[in-house]
Amino acid sequence: MSPARALEELVRDARGSRSLTGGRVDDAIVLEDLAKTYPDGTEAVRGISLRVGSGESYGILGPNGAGKSTTIGMLGTLVRPTGGHARVAGFDVVADPVEVRRRIGFAMQQAGVDDFATASELMVLQGRLHGLRKHHALTRAGLLLRVMGLEPIAGRRLATLSGGTKRRVDLAASLMHLPPIVFLDEPTEGLDPRSRSAIWAMLDHLRRQLGITLVLTTHYMDEADRLCDRIGIIDRGKLVVDGTPEALKATISGVAPRRFTTTQRTLEDVYLHYTRRPLESDAGREAVDDQLRRAA
């Protein structure tokens, strides 16, 4: 079976088995003055308000330490807010964290995998934890492994795999229950261009066919332009601008171009205009949003 056919089988399987989308709300995610201050006084997020519609793909851009991962962590119930409110799939992230978790998938920057498990075992376990019967979990894991190009390593221990391959397994595992909302924190960091392109196509297809809401942080401007209906730029814990990629480019149409060789605006131009900071280097990204490692 080809990856394309496996993806179609996955969509058919999802349409026949998903049960959590009956209570679908217009706004999949609502933030109202959401804030996080750590015990040492660090204000990681300082009052962010925004809405993400059901079935929308929303990208979060920003410099190192801007609060991107902390924001995603609060929406995924991994970090407890210290101010404001957030609702995901209609449920408050503080009052109803279990209901939120049932309706989301989450792939973090650091792949959350068990090195002693095989790729297939990890995915089946993830499916079983979300209520899939064993046979169903095995079938869905097989389809996702094929879609992600991971079938050849399905039986290998995760400890033997490269960091990039572990990230792909982690992303596949986060989709095992095909949740209505998926959070992706730097989903294609460290992957080769071919793998990145395949993941973009898969995520976009699932979103369009199943109405999945995507929220991703990324430092790849082409990724944001390709996948996102809207983009928010966060800097120093605040949302500084929000809009469609084209609308954001239009906001700087009268600004002198950064490169005199062209007047065509890019998301990189938008990013530089609103943050006044260059894109992160690989070395700088290693320390991105380390607040998630602190005690919440």
C-alpha cells in the first residue's frame, strides 16, 4: 500500500470511528489574558488573548524565550496558568484538564518516547490509552507508520533511531486517536526537506478532510506560510500581531525592503519588522523556551 493510499484509509477509518467531534464548537481555542509567571518571577506569558476557529491552522512565531512553548504548554495542560483563562474544545484547561487531554494530540520539541519500546509498540500503547481496541490500534498504527514513511523501522527499539526519526514517531503517536485538535511544538525541527514536505502534506490533508485544528510553533517561515491560515507573532510574552500570512505581509508594504534586490515581502520580513530580531541560529534554538523545564 502506498503512503497516499494509507492516508486515505486513515481518513476513512477516522470518519467511521471518531466520537469526540459531536460537541464541536466554533472556536476550538479561546485565550483571554492568558498569563504565566514562574516562581522566580519570570513573566513567560503576559496576557495573551486570541481565538482559533475549528478546522483552522494557526502558527505561532517568535524569538527564543518569547513564550511560544509556554503558551502551547498551557493549552495542552502541561503548564498551569497563573492568570487569565483558556478553553480548548470548549473545556477550561484548569477546571477540566482531563476533558481537554481527551481531545488533543501533542508533539513537543523533545520527542516524548520510550527508548525501550519499538515504534509500533509505542503507537499501539498510545492508541490503547485513548480507548482504541487492540486490533484497531494495530491497524491505525500500521497506517500511520506507512503514511510517515516509518514502516521499515516499525520493529526497531527507539533507542537505536536518530533524533529526527524519533520526532517523526512521536508525531505519529500524537495522531493515533486522530484528535480534533493537535498541538505541534516545532514539529519538523531537524528533519530533512523531503520529510518536512511529506509531513506538511499529511497534516494539511488531515486538516482539510477531518476538520482537525492545528496549532504549531515554528521557526521555519516556509512552514508557516505553507501550513497556516493565520499567524500570531509573540515577543516578550505578548501577542504583537495576528493575521493571515498575506495580510501580515501587507502591513509592511510601505516599509523599505530589507533586501534592496526585491520588493516582494516575505514572512521573514514580517518577523523582522515586528520583533526587530534576526531568526534564531541552530545554537540559539537549543535553549528555546526553557521555562517548560522549570517547576510549574
